Amino acid sequence: MTRVIAITGKGGTGKTAVAALLIRYLSKKGKFLLAVDADADTNLPETLGCEDVKTVGEVKEYLQAEITKPKPDNPDMNKESILKSKVYEIIEEMPGYDLLVMGRPEGSGCYCYVNNLLRGIMDKLITNYDVVIIDAEAGLEHFSRKIIRDIDDLIVVTDASRRGFRTAERIRELVEELDSNIGRIHVIANKVTDANREELIKLAEDLKLNMIGMIPLDPKIEEMDIKGIPLFKIPDDSIAAVEIESIVKKLGF
Amino acid sequence: MSEFPFEISPMFEGERVRKEGMFVELGGPKSLGLELVRAKPMDEIEDGKVTIVGPDLKDMEEGKTYPWAMIFHVGGELVEPDLESVIERRVHDFINYCQGIMHLNQRYDVWMRISKDTAAKMDSFEPFGKAVMMLFKTELPFIEKMQVTFYTDQAEVEKQMAEAMEIFKARDARTKDLHDEDVDVFYGCTLCQSFAPTNVCVVSPDRVSLCGAINWFDGRAAAKVDPEGPQFAIEKGELLDAKTGEYSGVNEVAKKLSSGEFDKIKLHSFFDAPHTSCGCFEVVGFYIPEVDGIGWVNREYQGMAPNGLGFSTMAGQTGGGKQIVGFLGIGINYFYSPKFIQADGGWNRVVWLPSMLKEKIDEAIPDDMKDKIATEKDVTDIESLKTFLKEKNHPVVANWAAEAEEEEEEEEEEEEVAAEAAPMMMPAAGFQMPAMPAMPMMSGGAGGIKLTFKNAKITIDRMIISEKKEKK
């Protein structure tokens, strides 16, 4: 069975960095993995060291334009198989894992049909992998549209701010409203320092959020960010990478 | 299925063969890939035969891409050329049932990969061909005999491709020529019921879905794969009225799927029992009572129609899965239908289109109507529309005269009708009408009026009936 893990949180909390670290650790451990960038801002590819990726959004636009042409050249075309082909074509084959970028939000027309096709394709695609890691925007749009139907673990990344934790709380409420199947919700606190550690633990308890990790503010990450080195190349012994190992264990891998 | 070197199961559909795990790639974005199914007489087919023209699997070099064409010949008492495309669509499914073989796309864009694991288990494409044909004959038992030829030689593939292109062209011409009367089954789609619970989208050869995305062929393909899915077959039943496109089977489904809200849907009617409108239609049509004509506005058009309303306002009125008399949502492709609102005059009733839409569907507009249909560049309001139509002698103008005469004769009756007709619209639609003149229920014709109230809740605050005084 494929384990589907979505990572979300308020912008700027470092959710993409956490996603990249999880992808790195799990694929190093030999898990065959699909990384999905479901944030319209698409930072994940760069963080993983991959540039110029095509997106599902572009593919959807292409198909939408093709099938709503006033006079299609070929009314009998197999749209499902064309969409699937295009999606499979844009999957970036990285060493040890695959990367799929959702990209731009859809245009003004009706995407019910295309999304319905995409759902079926994603359902089957996901079964190819041991783990799927999704970098998702806080609004969880792709989940409300059920492009990806079932999530085993939803991890909300927050920074050391009260607002970050509030976002986590709101996401928990949002999830209850969605009728998607979301198994467990966890919180990871990012950029934690000794000064705010105790405070954050208490905040999580007060809000009844299940905190599974506290990633310390890692000077190595900041340094790499400034130099433009993909985070994927972080050394194993950096403090953030060590904490990720403990988080992965808590997730039951 | 132990006779084959690889496993066969629907479970493998969607299996991705990665570059790292791939032995060879066939066709695809970097090469030529073709698949074609042809119906042939029984005596021309050697059942189960696999022919390979060009290098076979064992002669191929690991990691390389080869051109690829596969031509299936099928025969059987029930096999006819019209079924070729239906059979061909299943090639994708059945090849993907084979473990370690990835098949994508269709027709002249085929892309396949054979995994290293599967390639290690066989040295020829022969067992693969036999497996696919076994699946075809099991799942589509009307195929009595089948043979296949695989081409991997560049020149041969090019030759097959050129011939196939002609076949596809002829086939497309045939599909474009398919009409409601040529088929026994239409298709329904309930994808939009999530937000428009009583919407019943009926897709026929002459009527595309409102979103424009699903045509009759898509319905047929989807319903074959998953009859319980969102697209399903509707036996069209008895033809009740050819002009309006009313079928007993469609009416039954309309009643069932709308939970009794409607008992009729006439496919090519604008006024009487029109198709329901979901909310995602590409274009909305609106009746303009002052000129007794119909205007259409597309989703992309930002401006106002001559009635002073924009797409979004009218879409709000029309959507929600109701039959709204006076508005109709359609897919752009429906303009090309020879049955385009034929119950209500077809193109002769169209008075206004946004210029961008008019250009887009130029081919669909009959030549004699092209300069008679106004756009936002010609007119801005009802008055200027009237003048334009009169100048161009639009067919609706002839109705004006007839109506004016009637008006004089039946002045008093009309007064009554107007009083009743105006509030009737609101409860039926379930929301407030915008500030616009009441829409008459009749479409120009002479004679009386039939008012049917169903499930209506009418609230009238005040009703004043008084003698009409001539204003001069």
C-alpha cells in the first residue's frame, strides 16, 4: 500500500524545506517515492535541484483547449489516454524518485470533466510508489477538488509564531469540512530555538495539536539558501537532518 | 494465465515504467508510434497470428527508442468498420494489463515502454501480441478472429503511418457526420450534480455537453468502461417529436435524475422544456422579448449584452440544474449542430453574439445570417438592436408585424397573461429575476397560451387589475 503524506502550513514556515528533507531521507532509505508539488508557487523543484519542469496545470490547459475547440478534428479521441500520456510525460525522473508539479490554478471554464479524468489517473499513478509526499498550499485546493483523494498523514508545518499554530488549528477545521479521507494530522514546529522551545510545546498542548517534531533553526540551511545550493544536498549530520530522522521514525517508517 | 511469461491483470493499469527500469521505448515523443484496428473479412484473418516486421525484442539494444506500429485485424459476424474505433480504444487498456508494459496515448501518438524485468522473460513480442489478443477476445466476445502485425523498422512504420493517417481522416469525417437519428443510445453525465443536483446533462451526437468537454463518443467510451460511473447510457426510446428533439427515454431519465423535478427534456428546444443548465456551460443564451430573438454570450466575454446583463449575472440566473425558460446554457460545439435550437427557429432566431464568439464560430453561422446578427460593435442596447435588425431585415422582424396585429386584437387578454406570467417565473427559478422586462412564455406563434404550474409557490404582494387607459 502507498503511504500518502501531505505537508502544508502558512507561507514562509519552511514547509517546502521540510518536504524536501523528508523526500531526501525516505528516498535514501530506499523507499520508492513520488514527490508532488501542489503549491501554485512551485518551490519544491528548485529545492530538490530540478529546474524548468512542466506542470499538470499546463497539461490541463492543453487538453481543455483541445477538447472544447469549437470543431474538434477528431471527436472520437481518447481523452483519458491523452491526458494520462501528457501527465506521464511531465513526470520528472529524479535519481531514486519521481517528481510531479501541479502548477498553475485552472482557468475560468469548467474543469469537472478534465479533473474527473485526472482523479482516475492520479489514483492509479500513486499505486506505483511506496510513499507519496505532497507539498501543499494551506488552502488544500487539490484535496478539496479530490485530485488526490486519500491522505494518510497531513503534516502542518509551523514556525515559532502563534499565527503559525493558529494556521494549524484552522487547517484542522478545514479538514473536518472537506469530505476527503485524511487519516492523521500532525504538526512540525520549524526554526525552533532554545528560547521558544518550552513555549511551543505548551502552545501545541493547549491547541490539542499532535506535535511530532521540532526542527531547530539550522544555520546550515540558511547558508545553503543564500548560496543557492539545493537543500537536497544538506549533509546528513546537520541538526535539521537529524531531527527529520526522528520524525520519520515517529511516522512509523 | 500461466501460458504468458508476464502477469496479466487490470491491477497493472497505470503502472509506470521508469527510464531506469526500462529495456526499450517504443514510439513516444521522440519517435513514431502507431496503433490501428481494422475490420477484415473472416477469411483474410489467421486467428492468433503475430507477425513482426523489423527487429524483434531480442534484437533490440537496451535503453534505445524504436519506431513502433501495431496493426490489429479483427473479424466476426458482428464486426463492422464502425466498431474499429471502439475496439481501438481498448488497446490502451489491454496493453496496460500486461505487467511491465506501459502504453500511453492513442492513434498516431502511441508511446510504450517495456520494463527490463518483462524483457528478461521473453525474447520476442509474440507472447505480448498473443496476450493482448486473448484479452480482446475475452472481453469483447464479438471478435471471433484476430491477428496483429508489429512494425519496428523505420521505413515500414513510416509507410504504415501514412496509410493510417488517411484511414483516421476518413473515420473522423464519418464521426463528424453522425446524428441523433443514427444511434439508439445517448449518454447522460452527472458530474455536475455535485453542485447542481437536478442537472441532467444529455449528450447526443447533435448535442455536446454544456461544458463542451464531453461528446457522444466520450460518453460511449466512458460508459463502456464503467457503466456505473458519471457517464452512462440512455436508451433514447421512442421519438416523440423530431423537431424539438423529444425522446421517451430521455424524458424518463430526466424525471429520474432530477428526482421528479422535471418530466421532460427536449434536446433542441429553447423555450419549451429546454435542457437543464448546470453552471459550467460555455455559453448562455438569453431571450430578448423586445425583439423576439435570442442572444448568446460566452464565458470569456467581459462586457454587457444588449439586455444590460453580463455573462456572470445571466449564468447565475441560469445555473443550478434548472430548466429556466428564457435562458439556456450550451457548449460552444452545439452552434455547429444541424439541430441547433431547431424547435425555436435555429439560426433565424439568433440576433446577437459577442464579436469574439461570432468570429470563433464563423463557420457555423449560415451565410445569409452572418451580417444580420449584431455584436457589441454594432449595438449597445435594445433600441439600437431593434434598429439594426430592422435595417438588416433579420427574420425575427417579420414576427414583429404579426405580433403587433395580434396585440391589437387581444389587448385585454394579454394584460391578464402578463400579470400571471411575470410572477410565475420567480418561484420556478428559485431566485429573484433581475430588473428586466417580464418574459413572455410564448414564442411568437399565434393563438392562446398554456400555463402549467408545477410545485409552484406563488406569493403576490399586491395585484391591481384596472381598465387599461390609452396613453397618447
